[in-house]
Amino acid sequence: MSVRELVVLGTASQVPTRHRNHNGYLLRWDGEGILFDPGEGTQRQMVRAGVAAHDLNRICVTHFHGDHCLGLAGVIQRINLDKVPHEITAHYPRSGQRFFDRLRYATAYRETVGITEAPVAGDGPLARTGGYTLEARKLSHPVESYGYRIVEHDGRRMLPERLAAHGIKGPDVGRIQREGSLGGVSLEDVSEVRRGQRFAFVMDTRLCEGVHALAEGCDMLVIESTFLDEDEQLAVEHGHLTAGQAARVARDGGVRHLVLTHFSQRYTDPDEFERQARAAGYEGELTVAHDLLRVPVPKRR
């Protein structure tokens, strides 16, 4: 059975707190695991969440501020210690290659696993698999930063009433799916487009074109909301979003499930982020993330 869910490993911005670890997010997407922004302590959080190094297939780093990447050293060494049997691909801003190199080889260890380095140099597709396309868009932050977006390939949904009307049943259903037509009946006659699911991951950024492009039409948007709305000027100065800004992005983009995260240590009431997001007009599913939370990707409509 395919599983699509977000496993939240950490939710703190800048520094960990008593209750929040540095950033870290694992997206389980069918048989793959994509680790986003492994901050300090991610390896331990993986253990607590029941996530193994063998579960990882890709690592995506938005930028090289410490709360988004300091855990790379430990995660990469754990991948090698556990002798993960498959290759792992790492995406990160090309401008931060020197930081990636330092973290990858921070200490002595025995390399047993091939890690393919696939740095990001601009907007556009990064990888195409049999099931999805991974894309990147540049964000607005004091250091170069990219957000990531997964777009599942569109498929087709068979329509039982149309199949019955054309007398197509049993093995012939699979045949028309494979061949595209059967006895003068086309696949389009008995099916409809099944829109692929979309997931976006948006961390440290001001409002910009890239934020809206990543969020557009997403089934799930994981997005930073470092500040509350009353501190919007601080957000702008430091290259971040407020809860209200993040919610308006989700509202305008038609996002089905909004996950707010990356919270400043200055705030003690997480419920206020939800209140401000709702006040901004977002009416879909809403989660204020906390460490070790699991959030299912919404089922297809």
C-alpha cells in the first residue's frame, strides 16, 4: 500500500528550544523518502520518529543557514554506517557547495554509499522519476534559498458507467488502459484525467513570486511562519513570513492542507498561529506543526 505523509522531525527556527528541535521534515511518497532541511539533531529525531536511514532516497536543502543543514553531517554518516543499499541524491543551492562539502566530510568515516550531488542553480525541474517531477523555485532570503515542489504525473480514472455502456469488462479494462483503444472505443471515451498530487516545501523567505508559484494548486504546503503578524516588519527585515502571510499564500493558491512551521522562540502560544491563519481567510485543512507529528497528504478528490 502506498503511503504519502509528512513526518515532522523539528520545527524551531534559528535555535532549538526545550520542546522544538531544529528543522527536519521527511516526506514519505509511496516507496520513497525525501528528507528536507536536516538541522542539528535530525539523526536523533529520526530515531524517535521511527525513521531509518534506509528510508531516505533524496535530501533537499533549501539554504545553508545552520538550522536547516547542520544535521547533514550526522545523517550522511548514518547513511554510510548503515550501508544503505541504494544511491541517495542530494539537492542544495550550488552557491553553497563549499558548505555541503564541509558537512559531508566534517569528520573521518568510511564511505560505503554513493551520494549523488545534484546542486540547484536556478528555477525549474531537478529530477523526473516514473511517478513525479521534482522542481525548485528561488526564494527571497539573505542567502540564496530555494523551495521545492513535487508534481505527480497526471493519470486517468476509469469510469465504470462508461465502461459498462461500451461493454468493456474484465481483462479488457486493463487492455484498453495499456493500448489506448479497444474495438473502436478510445481510452478517453471511458475515463477522465486524474490530476496528480502536488506537494510544496517553502522555508526561509519573504513574499516573492517563487512562494506563490510553489504553492499554486498544492494538496499540501509546508511553509515557514516564523513570526506572528504584529512582527511583520521583523519578518521582512530578516527574510521570513508571518502566519497571516503564509495563510494568504495558501488561500490564494488553492492549497488543500496548510502546514505551518519554523517558529521563532519568542512565541509561547502555538494556537495563535492558527488563529491568525484563519483570520487571514484560509479555510482548508490547517496544521500547526510540532515535533514528531505525522500529517497524511490529503486523499485525491
